[in-house]
Amino acid sequence: MLKTGIYTPDQTPSFSGRPRAFIALDLYDQFSGNPELEMLFQEQAIGRVAVANGSFKKTHLNRFDEFDEICRGIIIRHVPVQNSVSVHDMAVSDGRTSVPFFEFLSGHYGQSLSFLASDYSPGFKAVYDPADSNKRLILDHQNRLIQIVAPPFVFQVVCPESGLFYPVNRLYRHYIQKKWAQNLYQSYLRSPSLFQTKDILILCRACQNLTHDSRFSFDTYDVLSGIRGTQQIIRAMNILNISYFAPDQMAQAVSHICGALAPGGLLITGSNGDGGTDVRGGVYKKTESGMIKIHDFSGGSPAESLILQA
Ligand SMILES: C[S@@+](CC[C@H](N)C(=O)[O-])C[C@H]1O[C@@H](n2cnc3c(N)ncnc32)[C@H](O)[C@@H]1O
């Protein structure tokens, strides 16, 4: 089978059934339909993009509503209204799941709230081929190659499609990567000023609107690096997965997160699949004697043993 991609704004993806075509990431902010369809388009555009460390940008609107509902009750019971409540929602992809979380917290804590949403890789760049601007490379914030757009194809570089189902795509991807993409990539790294580029911020419109609220901020953050300050609530959804991190990295991430919690603070974490599916996770509280679990969802977080030892 052959799979072509979506590489110009006037191509409309299929909004029914499971999306097949990969979408060039520089179209993320180019959709001209209504806001609901834009959210869907953006969900499809990032859904199968893997970033350099092999994790996916995949996220969904209303991904874990039931889980959120229960967590809201736990937050109200365990984190009192006080002068200052700092919250860090990490690995948020384009931030769509942060929006209802922020809305609830700002309603409950008012002006005491300080909310940081973050992601490891929110910023990308398109680098256009001077000989044919339809052809371009998508790089991440550290100039690592993420996507190759060679119309009519769009190829993922990290975690590409299975060669079993799309053997022609696989062959052509190898060919184009060797014959064209690598040359363009190396030339860009040598002389970036010679190329036309476009910055791409993967942050949904609703989240961008929240940046006008002084209580909300968005930043780049890697869970493997240390966290500044202390937080009353840290949320890490669909990131503390054993498939994303080697055991020592997972231990490092958990140690940073738990170390950054204020006494009595909550860690809310879990993983699920598509929107509305069951979350496997938990809510953990930092006490004088260490981290304890105060609520279990389907057996607890995949990182639970590390959390309870932290
Ligand atoms: C599967 S998405 C989860 C998005 C959202 N939390 C949700 O549940 O829908 C995983 C996100 O984690 C981010 N990520 C990957 N490695 C990370 C790291 N080391 N630190 C912080 N974020 C990371 C990716 O960029 C991606 O946006």
C-alpha cells in the first residue's frame, strides 16, 4: 500500500474514521476551518509525531475527563486554599488537557494560583528547500530531524510507519532521506542563514489564549532536568511510561518530581490511550514519612514503586 501525506493548507484531512495521512507539522497553525475542526486537525497533525526521545506528541481533548473529575475532588480535600498555590502540569503536548485543569484550579484558588504548563518539545522549525519550497524538513528545538516533507509524501523520522504495511513508503523514505533530506539538513546546519525557515509553536489556541492570564505560563521543560521551586500540585499525564524512559531515567524523573513537591503536595499521574479510555494511575501525597498513595486508578502508576520510595 502507498500512503501520501497532507502538505498544503488546502488539502482537507479525513475527519471521520481513523486518520491515515501524516500531516506536515508546519500546517499545525494553518487550518482555516472553525475552532472545533481546528482542534481536531491539530490533534491529527501531532498525533503520530514522535519527538527525538521516541515519545509521541499524541493528545486528545477530554482525554481523561472522569479521572480529572475525581482528581478535582481530591485536590479540594487535600490542598487548602492558601496565599500561594503553585501547580506544574508537565508533558502537556499542545496543552489542550491543561485548559480545563487550569479553569478548575483558577476558579478554586483565585489569584493565589500560579500555573505552569510545560513540554519537552513544544517548538519546531520548518526549513524550506531553496530549489523547491514545497519540500521542507521539520526540525525540533535542538535541530534534530523530526519530519521530512517531500510532496506527495510526509515521513516521520522518529518511529516511522511500519514498512510491513507500506513497503513503498519505506523504500522511498530511505531513498529521499539519503538523496535529498540529509544534504539539505547538513547544508542548513552549516549555513542556517541561507535558508528560509518558519518557527512552529505546538500550543493549541485555547492554551495560547490562557497566556494572557498572568496566573498561566507555558515553557519548555524536560522531566529529566531539575525542577525550580516547589509545587503544591504536579501533574504528569501520559509521560511516566516505561516505554519512554530507561529505568535509571524513570528513577531520575520521579526523584525530581517528588523532590519538587511541597510538604502535603500532590502528584497526579496516569496513562491511558485514546480519549475517554481508562486511566492507569494514582494520586500520591508527600507526607513527613514519604510519598503515600491516596487514590488508585486501575492499579496505580507504572512508576508507582519508584514514587512510593521517593
Ligand atoms: C503522549 S504526550 C502526553 C500529552 C498530555 N499530557 C496528554 O496526556 O494528553 C507526551 C508528551 O510528553 C512530552 N515529553 C516527552 N519526553 C519528555 C520529557 N523528558 N520531559 C517532558 N516532557 C516530555 C512529549 O513532547 C509529548 O508532548
